[in-house]
Amino acid sequence: MRIVDVLYFLFLVTLSLDPTGFHSRLKDLLFVVLVVYGVIYCLKRRQYLAPINRITLLTILLIPLWGMFIAYITGELKDPAYAMSQVRSMLYICIFLFIVTVKLNVLLKAVWINGIIMATVTLILFFLSELGDLFFFAIYNYCNVSGNFTMAYSRNFLGFSVNGLYLKAGSLIIFSFIYNLYQYKGKFKQFFSVILFLSLIVAGSRTPMLVQLLILLVYLYDKNIIGKFLTRFSALAFLGMLVMLTYMLATQKNEKSNEVKYENFESYVEDIGDKGHPIWGAGLGSDFFAKGRNMRLTYTELSYMDILRMYGLPVGLCFIFLFFAPFFWLWKYYPRSQFLKRYGLGYVLFLILSGTNPLLLGSIGLTALSMFMAIVNKISQMERQKEELLSETASAESEEKEDLEPLVVDNCLLR
């Protein structure tokens, strides 16, 4: 492992435990160092970049500038500070230029260990909050004055009062959970699995809990742990229960979060259909009247609706597609690896989770996108090298029919 790989791991830990930079500016410092190293490395060694990644990198950097331009010329630029913060956040896509220099197995392990650290911190804080109201309110108050990197609250689910606590970057735990289930073979597999599973279950929020349950369900189905018939029957029954539970939670009356999101959604629909917004959008930095909060806001938790409102349907849908593009590529072009397909599924679940929280368009969402862009890039490079090897072998030994030796790149085997 290189020193810069250790720096990337520290970047992930800092991003996870101090995403707002309240305690230190280490995240930004490490980001600059890693990007500079990545740019020099890519230029010096002519690093291969997949076409889809070059398009994504350039587009995500330019779209916010276009959004600010639209808001300025239409007179809708009501919050320049937010617009500039969004432009700065988009710069985190440049971490991709470093990640492509990291070996795939090193990248996956760094994300896995970072998730275990987040899960451990989450569970420690949660169990402390359960010791009594004094501890809970102490943690709650600290969260509100320390950059809001952790959420702590008490909510009512189906008549039950539930304490919830999770790190804002906690959705990254999804990738650690999947890696631990499918790839890690060590003696602490069960122990780490329990920690990673519980860390999002105690979040006290609907989506993280359902995401963890769905991942576990898919894993039990894939591994056929309790027999084919029982696995399929249990999977269907459990999936049906998940659908019913999701519906009950989503339509639960007197649940403040549901009411706010529904009313805000209606406000988005009304605003998008006004003043030609469906075509070119209201622009980055514009605001709208959110019924759920009864005030004018620049953005809410509904990140995808924010994108469509600010950028319009043509550009907005293109923007959203770029986030999902790595999953489509993995699913279509690399069906041989069950782990990578499930990792891609975890990425979609991450996008769903971060799309209902203001995380998608921040450093956390863009770091996840960059990671999957790098995975796509490495697989594309391996496939490209394999095709070149096959072509050279076929021309050199056109009359011989011998099996090729397996091709190994970044400790990944291609047959």
C-alpha cells in the first residue's frame, strides 16, 4: 500500500466523521493533495479514462455553472452563497482522478474499514443515548452545535417511540456491509456483519432500516443458506412484508416527516410547471415556496426534485442519469461477478437513501459517485487489455487452440 493510499483512507475517515469540516479542515487539505497527485499521475502515465467517465467528470463540473448562469439572467439568483457552495461541492468529483490510481482491492478494503469505524462510532453513541435522557440530550445538543455531522432524535413509528442516531455519512456503510457479506472471509465476518447491520437499523429512519433488511434478504437468497425452496419462499414473504411496511410507514398519519415531504413535493411540482421552468429550470441559487416548511427555501431533503427544479427536465434528467450510469454499466457489461453486481445494487440503494436527504449533491454523494466511476474505469481497462491480449494471441497462434492464462489486473481475475 502506498502512502497516498493511506492519505485516501484518512480522507474517507475525515469525510465520514467530520463532513462539514467543523472540527478541522483536514478533509479539504487531503482532497487537494490527492487530486494534485492524481492529475500528475494521470498526465505522466497517460492513465486510461473510460469515455463515460470523461463525460461525467466534465458535465458535472459544468452543469452548476450553467445553473448559475440561468438564475442570473432570469433574475432568480436569490441565494448566491448556496450556489457557490454547490459549485464547490461539485469539485469533489475530481477525487476520481486520484481513485483511478488506487488498486481495486485497496480501494474496496479502505471503504470497508471506514464503514466499520463509522458503524462502531454510531453504535457507541446510540448505546450511550439509551442509558438515559441525560445522555441522549447531551448527544443531541452536541450534534446541533458541532457541525451537525450526526443526527439524533426521537420519532414515532407505528405507535412506537424510537430513538434514532446516525452519522450523516452513514449511508456509506451500505458498501461496507455488502463487501463484508460477499468478499470478507476472515474469522470476524459474523461479528462485523452484525455491527454493520445494526448501525443503520438504529438510525431510527425508515429508508436506512429497509435498505439493510433488503441487502440481507438478497444475500440470503444468493447464498441459498436455508435451501432453495425455503429461501425463495422466505424471500417472497419477506419482500412482501417489506413492501407492506414501506407503505405503512410512508402513509403513516400524524408523522411530521411524511407530511413535510408530501407538501414540499407538491410545491416542487407547482414551481417546476411555472414560468417555463420545465425547460430550462429556475437556476442554481433560486428559491421556491415550500408548503411543508411554510417558507421560501433554496433546497430541501428531496435532492432529485431540487435538480429538476433548478436545471429543468432535459438537463436535470441528464444530471440524474450520470449518477446512475455506473450501475447500468456494471449490470450490463460485467455480469460475471456477483459481488460487483451486488455492490452496484448497493450503490443504487445509496442513491435512493441520499436522494431523500441533502447528501447527494455534497461531498459524500460525489465521493461515492467517484468511487464507482473508478470501479467502472478499472473494469473497462481490464476488458480493454484482455481484448488486446486475445487479439495478439490470435494473430500469433492462429493455428493453435490453447486456453489463455487468466489475466490479473489489480488482483482481479478475468477469465
